[in-house]
Amino acid sequence: MMKKRLLVETWGDFQKIPNLSELMPVEMSVACELRDKGLIESLLIKDGLKGAYIVYTETDKEKVAEILKKLPLYPYFEKIEYTLVDKTY
């Protein structure tokens, strides 16, 4: 059975963020909270901290866009792309 998911890809050079070492633990805490609420299924950080792939169980783009704004790194996202996908397993 296929399940709809919203794949969010973000871009940014997070290594250039001056207070990254302070923001990352907060970012991960917020992401874990969203995971525990069942909103995020997976979070994959791109090599070199150049962005992330986030798989949301919520498929409404507007709702996910609002959720993204809760992430401390959100202001540093240079680009965000949303793709509705079918999860097969």
C-alpha cells in the first residue's frame, strides 16, 4: 500500500552560519519533537551541511511551510522545494 508523503528539499550553506554550533542542537530538538508528533518521518542532512531532505507525513504544502518556519535554520534556507511522493515501503 502506497502512502503519500511530502518531500522537502532545502538548500543553504549552513557552515557559513556564525552561531551554527548553538543552533544545531535546537534544530535537532525541534525536528525530534516534530518526529515524535508523527509529522516528520525522516531527516537527512546533505553532505557538507548544504541543506537537507525532510520527509513529512503531512502532505499539505501550506501546513508544512508553516511547520518549517519553526526550525531555527529556516532563515538560512536559500531555497525550498516541495515534492509530493508515494512511499512504497
